[in-house]
Amino acid sequence: MRPLKIVVLAKQVPDTRHVGPDAMKPDGTVNRGKLATVFNPDDLHALELALNIKDRVPGTTITVLTMGPQKAADIIREGYYRGADYGVMISDRRFGGADTLATSYTLVKGINKLAPYDLILGGRQAIDGDTAQVGPQCADKLNIPQVTYVEEIIEINENEIIARRRLDKGIEIVSSPYPCLITVHGSSQACRSRKAKKVMQYKYARTKTELRTADDLILSLHEKRAYLTIPEWSVEDIGADLEKIGLSGSPTKVKSVESIVFTANESKILSDSDADIEMMIKELIEHHTIG
Amino acid sequence: MKSVMVYCEVENQKVADISLELLSAGKRLAQKLGCPLDAMIFGSGLNGIESQIAPFGVDRLFIGNSMRLEPYRTLPHAALATKILKEEDPQIVLFGATSVGRDLAPRLASKLNCGLTADCTILDIGDHFEKKEKIEYKDLLYAIRPAFGGSIMANIINWDMHPQMATVREGVMKKEIFDENYSTEVVEIDVNSILKEEDFVVKIIERHIKKSGVNLKDAPIIVSGGYGVGSKENFEYLIELAKLLGGEVGGSRAAVDAGFIDHDRQIGQTGTTVRPKLYIAAGISGAIQHTAGMQDASMIISINNDPDAPINKLADYVIHGDVGVVVPKMIKYYKENAK
């Protein structure tokens, strides 16, 4: 069959498994500078699904599209190391503070610049918000069907893609024509690891902004090898409406945040000694909590 | 007209529990606002379905009744809901944070260009003074959810792009009959005039839905493990204890991520919310994402070798020690003392 053109949406996320006290700014938004960042786990699954399709349909190309601060260029490099063909970064201070609606608007502006495409893939959700909203919102704005929570591609042919979806209480196998947007569930195949050859080839890939502070070696490499320069798109490059991006394009606002302070119960503090545990079990049985 | 609207899920003529819970939550909001509670439901064979919905205090029920609407598919449901929401212009719209609601709600939020807050644990009505514009906004939806690794609760509002939409997980809101004899006005939607052939391009080839083997919501006792359990072997002790006590085994997200336990047993904001008689938290530190799903347990026992674990503050009994040491002793002394 004809080769497909796939765009993978990927996000760099703060590692929410290691959150410190200074993780939030007073206005309630995330203080990203204070946190380690990782490739959003579900998006890595999406990348694997794209690579799997590429294995099955020779000639297929994969473009990783990310939106974020300069640091998010790591996502593009990581995509290259694992087998993506192209990478594009949408980066501009004015995109900051976006909720899912403004994010999907921005991503779609970028996707439209990459058109035509057959498949848009993305992780089901990102670990910094767990909303699972950006995928369906992009599908709506692109006016294409969505197939959410996909864990495996069953069949892929000229006219349609057949996929298995993981639902709350079961599975569903559905077919969709092209183009469509697929969100990938964490129960799908984990992403293959980096290829040493690709790491060698792309380790000096940089955005234009990064090149401003790069050394001569990297600059001379970029002169010889144009593929090393990661396209970097601003508000103007994607023709975004300022009213629809960043904070002003975001209907949801954080009114307040509260740190969690548990109201202390009067707890009985016990040790792991036999006497303590037997005492507790006896009390529970006596009060008919157990037994 | 100002109203609260709930999207109801239905399969085989049975309205989903989550939807009834949302109707109760929606009714409480509607009463605070002094406005009607409306609902919409799309499926097959829905004649008489209002009898399941009316007791929750629904004023108007919009029904889309067609073979082609069940099982759920995104595009036809989105087309019908969009039409209703545009015409009725409700102030608030609620969805279950289910496979269906999380697929549909964002598509609608994009279509209507409005705000959507996922996985709320508290819904309320309140005001907001916007300093920049010096405007007081009255009667907004407070969509409150744990955020960011569970270290904070965030109150999310939306004052300028309506409607205000939110999703809520199953089990978070209490299901309450409002009035057994409440009368609901039924509004039949002319499905065929709204839907187009292109709404049906995605086809369901196969579908297998479990009747769900795990029922955490109704378990009187839950033995739950976290990352601190340490290993899959230690988790076996929890399973043994749960069996012995006639309860179910659950786990935190960290335990699920570590592969100690299956995802359908996850307790917390992104899992199941439970209210058991006894909750035993083994090696669970107690991030708000987890405690949001179990804090209403009547009694809580925390087993942890960290004396400062946040969950200890919720616990009735705090046992300082390793799960691998404490739980076998609990098994032993239960066997010795139970009648």
C-alpha cells in the first residue's frame, strides 16, 4: 500500500512523581523550571505505535510535533533517537499558560502546516494533568474522526485502519478511514529503545534558538547538515490568533490552589510488635469491624 | 435559559450508575442556582427510560432514540449533544469521567469553544472577583480537583466562555433519590434530521464488555497497597488478608505503575472512589490523588515505615513497620482470634 504520513504529538512533562514544595507559582500555574522533565509516557507509546505502522508500511514517515519551552527540544531529539524522521517544535513565550483548549488550537495550527497527513497519534493523556482532552479537541478542530484509548493496530490497509481500544470495562475493535486521530493507551506496546546509530546522527540536532549559544563545532555541523536544524515555529509562523493562544485563549482559570493539610485524626500509634498487632486485631473484632 | 445539563450514558436500556450520581450532583447545583436540571440521553430502545431518571429531579430529558446510537460512537453523539447544547445554552454541563465521557466531553468543549475540567472531586457554586477587569462574576461553577501529583487542590473556574463543563469519576458523587414522583418532561430529538452519513464513518467491528469482575465500590473491606509494599511477593500477603477478611484488594497508582496490581483495582482520583467500612493502607504514602478516593472510609489503618506519611493523619490506627512484617502478623492474629 501507499506510504502513510504520520504526525505524533508529544509533550515534555514535569516528572510529577518527584514534586517539591516550590513546584507551584503563586498564581497557581506550574513552576516548570523547578522540576525534572520527561517524555510523557503515553506519548512514547504513541511513538511506538507510529514506528510499528512504519515497520508494516514501508516508506511511511513520522514527524514528532511538540509545543513547549526551548527545553522541549529534548523531545524532538529523543524522537529522532528512537526512529522518527522529522521533528518540529512550536515554541513562543506567548503560548505559555495554555489550557487544553488553547493547546489544541495551537497544535492544530501546527498540524495544518504539516498537511496533508493520514494519521495523527498522541498519548491518551499527559501525567501533569491527566485530562486526556487535547487529543479529542485536536480531532474536532481538524474535523476528522477520533479513535481513543488504542492499544493495538489490528490491520492497516489502503482505505482504513482497524484498531483495538481499551475501555473501562472491556475492549472494542473499530475501523476508521483516513485521516483520523488516534490516542494511545498506556497498555499498548512500550516504546523501543534508542538506536546508537541514530543517537550519533542526531545528537547535535538543535533549534535555531539553541544554536545561538552553541559552540563552533555544532555550528559548522549545522552548516553542512541541514537536517540537524530543528524547525522552530512561533505564533507568526503558524498564523495563530493571539486571542486563542496562551492564557487569553484558555477558558479555564485557576481561581485558587490549596495545599493539602489533612485534619489530624486521633490515631493510635502502634509498633510492629506482636503484642501491638494482636491488640489491634482484637479491638477490630470486638467492634465488629472485622470477623 | 439558565440550566444545569447532565449527559447520561445508557446501555441495554439501563442508565449508568455514574450518570445517576451526576444527576444528584447536578440537582444540588441547580438548587443552589435556582434553575432547572436537564439531561440528555442517546441510545436504542429508550421508550420509558425517563422512569429511571425522573426520581433524581430532572426537569427536562432530551432523548435521542435510534438503533444507530448504541453502542456509543463519538461523532453521532457529539452531533446530537452539540445541537442540544447550542439551542439550550445551559450554564453547566456534566459528564462521567468514563471511556465515553472522556471521549465525548473534550470534543464538545472544542466545538463549543468552552472550558472543561477533568476528574473533579468537588463541584460547587461561588463568586469570583476578577481583579484585572474589576468585575464580580456571580454563581460560577467551582470545579475542584487534585492537581499536580496530588500535592494541591485546584479550584478551576471559567467566567467568559460558556458553558462550564466538568467530568467526574464514578463513585465520587453520592447518588440520592430527589423525589420518587418527580415529573420529567420528555423532549424527543429528531435524530435523523441532525445526523449525517459522515457521522458514522467509524465502525465498531467487535465489542467485549466485562460485567466487571472487580467490585471495589461495594466491598466492605479493602486492603490496599502502594509502592511501599516493595514487591509483588509482599502483595500476596495483602491478597491473603483481603480474602481472609472477606474484602477486596486495591492499590494506589504507584502500585499499578510498578506492576504490583492490575489497573482495574486502582483506587483514587484516576481510579475508583470507595467508601468501605475498613480501609487498610499498606505502604501507601497518601498523595491527595489517592486519598481523594478513600478518605470517606469509616475506619482507616495505615501501615508504613515512614512516620510522617501524610496518610497517617487520616488513619485511626497507624502501624510503624514494614508491610512484609506487619501483614503476616495481622493474618496470624486474625486466624487465632476470629470466631
